[in-house]
Amino acid sequence: MGATELEKFLQTRFGEVPSLPGRLPNADEITRIAGHRSIRRFRSDPVPADLLQLLFACALSAPTKSDLQQADIIHVTDTTLRRRIVDTIPDMGWAMDAPVFLVFCGNNRRIRHIGNWRGKPFANEHLDHFMNAAVDAGLVMMNFIRAAEAAGLGTCPISAIRNAVFANSDALGLPEGVFPVAGLCAGYPSTPGHISPRLPLTVTVHENRYDESLLKEEVDGYDHRRHDHHAYGKQRRVASFGEAAFYGWSEDKARQYAEPERADFGKYIRRQGFSLK
């Protein structure tokens, strides 16, 4: 993999190639990251247990807030249990076909136990301690994805396990202080997948101060670029919003958030012992 392939990936992703350094250490790894794609179709080959343990170790080598280590990985190997979870996300039946199914969790429970064992109060009962655990879990999942792809696997995160968060949390036996952030399918890809175009860097990278002065124009341009590369196969919530003459990313996301999703998640998180003050 060289600069030409990296440029191709960046052009597909962002619609342009940013300025690249003349000398690029570890160019292969950077190219692999730029070429990331979610995989939803897998070969039946199992992932070796020793490789999976190595990937867990790489995942949990991620940065962690103040060395608190507030993330866990649940490896769901029981087919009945996985079916119970996947049945709550009927649009993602393919999740049953992946050789590996994981759930990444935020965990504030351990640090509370440690405080009790050491005779110290827990004086941080507010939103930030939930945020810290959620971010830790996200970093661990991203590290797993990077390591898995380096080992030749494909992955696809599944935030939709939170659609039925009470049922799935109970199925996984998550105690107070532990909550699911996302599921993840992993295995050897049976198809190459495709690179999903992203918003241009001019929208999402800011210098010194936040700037959205050209946001609408940039989103409009992105809608058409993405449509030309990989158009949506179907329109979302047609019964509510009808068929759009042009259906781009912004129309899809506006429809997605036009109706409630996971409205009970705050209630669930409070049940798990987080006040969110």
C-alpha cells in the first residue's frame, strides 16, 4: 500500500485529498486506517482463540481517563443468548452470522468497589463520571477495530443493542454501574465492503474557534457526492415522510431523528446507578 492508494481512499472518503507529508512513516498502517470499511458479511471460518485474546489485549491497551480503566468487553459465545439480543434488532439479522459477537461496556462499578474497599467516599456522583466510562468503552472498541483490521478481520459496530437496552442489559447480566455502549461483529470478510464518504474536513475540523458559516452549502455538496458514490438502497420512514425526489445523507439523518429513538436510555442509565446530575 502506498501513497497512491492512500490518496484514492482519501478522495473517496472526503471528496478531496488533503496535503500529505513527503515522508510518511508507517504509511501502510495509515493507509489501512484511511481505507476503513464496515463489514456485514463474513466467511464461516472461526477466529482463532489465541488471536482473539491478543485483540482483546490490544483493545484494552487504549488510553483511559486518569488510568481508571472503566471499560469491559463481553464475548457472547452462547448462540441462544446472541439470538436473544439480535432478535431485538430485527433489521440486523446478519449479526447472527459473524464468527465473533462482542458487547463493549462502560464500567463505573469497579472504582466504586475500590473506594469501598479503601474506605473512601465516592464524591463524583454527576454526569462526568458516566461520560468517562462511556468514552473509555468507545476507545477500547476503536482499538479492537484497528487491531482486528490489521489482523485481516472485518468489523461492524452495532449501537442498536441500546434500542432494547433494558432487555439486553438484563440478558447480559449487567449489574449496577455497568452499561452497554455498543455491540460489535467481527470475522473474516466474505465481501470487501465499501468506503463510506464522510463530511469534508472543512466541516468537521476547526481552527481555534468553531465555524459553521458554510455548513449548509457543504452538507448539500456532500449529499450529492455521497449519492453518486453509494446511493441509499431505500428511503427511511416513507409512511411518515413520503418519497423524496432526491434522497441524500441529510434527508436520511433528518428522518432518523424526526421520531424518538432510545427515549428510555436515560431511565436505564439511572437504574444502573448514574444520577446524571
